[in-house]
Amino acid sequence: MSMTTPPQPLVLRDSTAADLAACAEIYREAVRNGTGTFELEEPDDAEMARRRDAILAQGLPWLVAERDGQVLGYAYASQFRPRRAYRFCVEDSIYLAPAARGQGAGRLLLAELIARCERLGIRQMLAVIGDSANTGSISVHRACGFEPTGTFTAAGWKFERWLDVVTMQRRLGTGAATAPIERKDLP
């Protein structure tokens, strides 16, 4: 009788430059096959590195989920819009390898992203979810305390069909109840 080794627990951690190829491949698969992103052209590793560097330069988190040394997914927060008034409001992004979907990795990544952003003094997190049929993402956000705020109907055209955009929002920390504390490293 042979015994198989059970899978190791999922590890959430800050991303490193060594994770970029795996993150880029996860994202390229989402561009090729999914409606969670409306991007139509697959970015190369250099473009993904540029995007990660821009997030980190704002002092915001870019996390990965790995098991047995393999990156299964990643999540990051980006300032919702570039104008300074939005500096306490971020948008989350989460992407998982196909084999990792439906196993709770997205929820764990989002929960950790929320916690990290709260510690940074961020007050609102927005989800801009591609495709109203993206029930997995909508459910993960709802489970993490996000509430629906609206739908942009037929906002994107991908795979020869119109796609909606669902927006959801979650208050972080005290939300709008108190004035925020300025972070020195915000743009």
C-alpha cells in the first residue's frame, strides 16, 4: 500500500520578482480564456513587471498564494483613480491559476489584501468585476463583506459578445466615519 503525501497548506506572502513569470502566465490565461479581465492583448513579463513595480511604488500590496513552491494565484490593490482625492480608495484585483479556482484561494487572498490595506489606512476597497456571469468573483467579494453598488450593462466587448461590469464596495477600518490619516508615501 503506497501512501501519498498530502498537499502542503496554502501560503500567502508578498510577491517577489521571482514570482513574475508565474503571475504573468496566470494573467495571460485569464486574458485568453476569461471574462474577468477585459484586456484583449496578453502582456509580456516585462509589462507585468512594470505593473507590479507601479503598485509597489505606491506602497500598496501585491500578494501571491503558493503551495509546494508553485504560485497558484495573486492579488493586488491599486489606487482606484490617479487623482489625489482617491488616495484612500483602492481597487482589488485577484487572479488564480485554473487548477486553483474553487478551492478558497481567492477568498484567502482577498481577506489578506483587505487586512493589509486597512493597516495602510485605506478606507474603501472597490471591486470592478468583469462579466456579471462571473459568479465566483462576485461570491468571493460578497463573502468578504463587499456590497453591490451597481452594474455597467454591456460595457465591454470580448469573445464576440457584450459583457457587463459589476461594481462592489467594502468599507475598510472606520470607512467614512472619521477623517483619514495621511500616508507619507502616497503619490
